[in-house]
Amino acid sequence: MIVYPAIDILDGRVVRMARGDFATVEEVAASPLEAAKRLVAEGAEWLHVVDLDGARTGTPANLHHIRAIANRFTVKLQAGGGIRDFDTAEAFAEAGVTRIVVGTAAIRDKELIGRLVDRHADGMAVAVDARNGMVAARGWTETTNVRAADLARDLALQGVPTLIYTNVSVDGTLQGVDLASTETVARAFGGDLIYSGGVGSVDDVAALGRLKHRGLRGVIIGRAIYMGRFTLSQALAVARAA
């Protein structure tokens, strides 16, 4: 299982927030480059980077920070935030992103998803963010009437190789992972799944490892590392043993 330490960028700052609420934003690192430097030094092989400005407005504002990380380090980047058309997806890829992540567009533009699957194959993923089982969109500011499991099933039929699932209700809370809804979405998708939301201890990482038989291949961790609940090195060791 792969650990993806998170770098969430808002107005050029590295931040974390609780339950997708922008009112709870707190700065956790001096700069995206400094955050990446620390995480790479602790053993990160991947980084999960989100342009929160782009996720909220639909227009990425932090691609230069993503490009700077890609140019400075050999670490692989999984990144998104505001990718709602083909040209924006290409801009992320050209910035050095290994795996581009599409969110809101998955609901509103199936043709775009098809083009990205054809163009990037394993170099793309779709983020399915849910609140009470329903898909949240536009940087989690809007809850739709689409069930997360139904969207996961549709994405599998479209050939999407990787799905990133987040339960917004626990994201950033450190209160533990939501195994039940994760297994439901994993069963519906049937492909490679990456989990995000609520990780507060290495026990949570180990618990997610027990869903490998459902296709769980990775976990995104943010606030727990920045708050010192455990180190990235400890999480990597648990993930390797899972």
C-alpha cells in the first residue's frame, strides 16, 4: 500500500482544514516547496498535491508551485484541483504531474473523462468526495444528488484506472477512517482505490491495509503528519507491512 502525504495549497500557503470547511483553514507549512522537502526527506515516493483555489473556483492558481516541486525533486506527483477541461488537464501534466486528478468534471462531463482515459491511461485518477454517501463537488462546497457508489460504478465502466475516495465528513478530523463506506465504494468500483479522510493514527493505516482484497492500494495522509500524530516514516513502515 502506498502512502501519499498531502500538500494542500490555498493562496500559495500549505493548509489543512476540517470536513472541507474553508472557515477552518490553518497553515501547516511555510511553503509548498518546504513541505515537499520535508516529506521527501522522510521517505515519500509520492506526493498528493491539491490546488484548493482551483478546486473551489474551477481555475487553478497554484500550478507554478506544483511545477517547482516537480522540478526540484524526483518524487512522483498526484495532483489536481480545478481540472474541468482537457487543456487544464494537459497543463497539470506539462507541469510535471505523474497522475492528474479530476473531481467535479467526473459528474458533469463524461466525454472529458473518456478523453483523459484515452490520453493518460494510468496517469489519471478521479476523486470521488462524499458527504453522507452523496458526492460533494466544487471543492466540497456543493453536495449533489449523486450517490458515491453509483458514480464509482459508472467510472469503472468508463475505464478509469484509479479512484480516490474521501469521506468529507471525517476529513481533517483525525477521528479515524470510514471503513464501511470505503468498502462499499471499493466494491462498486472494482479497480485500484486510494483512500483519504480522518487518518489519525498508524492503526488507521493498518486497518485500511486489510481492505487490499477490495482493491485498496493507497492512503492519503495530511493533518496527522503535520500535527505530529506520527511520522511519515512510521506510516510508510506500517503500509509496507499491511
